[in-house]
Amino acid sequence: MKRYVLSILATIGVMTLSLMPIPEIPPLAEVPLWDKWAHFVMYGSLCCVYWFDYFRNGNDRGDYSKWILWIVVLPILLGGLMELCQKYLTSCRSGDLIDFFANSVGVLLAIPLGLFLVSKLAKRFSKPTADSK
């Protein structure tokens, strides 16, 4: 669990941001679909943090099959769950299918970003494994 503290903190952060009231931000009101961009960036960033922890902990052997569940499917399901929570558990937010779509697109576009860019950054911070000694 300690190895994935950044992923855990990022997940808690996304959940908190998803359920708290949104303040009115006048300059952003003029940006078309700014809230969809926020969902896209938030879930893409969450996925990149997952990739960062994945590679930082030495999981770079090229077999991503079991990690696809955690790095792709879990954030997409979390996005859907948060939209349902917004709709049914809050009075300050409303669940939206287009928000869920923006969440999912953010996650899916973070796959190549994680594999090619985040992996290189994470390896700089990687922890030595028994194999590397």
C-alpha cells in the first residue's frame, strides 16, 4: 500500500473534487465546455499518476495485461461511480453522461502518455528492486 501512496492520494483527491460544490469562476464561464475539459484533465491526470506509480515501482517488464484493469478500467469505473454519486448523493452536483464520456476519454488518452512519457519520468524516481542489485 505504501508503494502506491500517490495513486491512493490522487484517487481521494478526484473523489473529493467530484463531490464538492463547484464555485462559479467567471473567466472560465466563457470557455466552451470548460467543465468537460476539467473532467478530461482530472481523469487523464489520475491515470498518469497510476502509470507513474506503476513504473516507479519497477513494473516495466512489458506485460501490461493485469495492470490494464487497475490503470484503465478502474478509473473509468470510478468516473461512472462519481457521476452516479453526484446525481443521487449530492444536492450541489448533477451526474452527466457527457462528463462520464470526458472522464473516459481522459483515461484512454493517458494510456500512450503513460507508456511513453510518464514511464521515462517515473524510472528516474524508481526504487531499486532485488533484480537490479
